[in-house]
Amino acid sequence: MAKKVVATLKVATGKEFAKIIRMERSPKTGAYQFNEDFIATDHIKEFLAKK
């Protein structure tokens, strides 16, 4: 059986993070690719607004 790994995205300082997955089209092939980032919850709207 496989072990299940549980990771927390909280730091002891109290700042919370979120995992953002953005789907973008590759300029080279035209296929979609998924980019993952960890961002502080304060900056989520700003990150998603820019392209």
C-alpha cells in the first residue's frame, strides 16, 4: 500500500498560502499547459488579473 502524504501550506508566522493552477496555451505548439504556483492569499486576485 502507498503512504498518503499530507502537506500543509501554513507557516508558523500565520501567513496563509494557496496553490494556484493556471491553464495557458503554449506559444510553440498551441497545446494547453498547466502552471502551478504557491501564492499568499493576499495576492491571489492580483495574480489572476494579469496574463
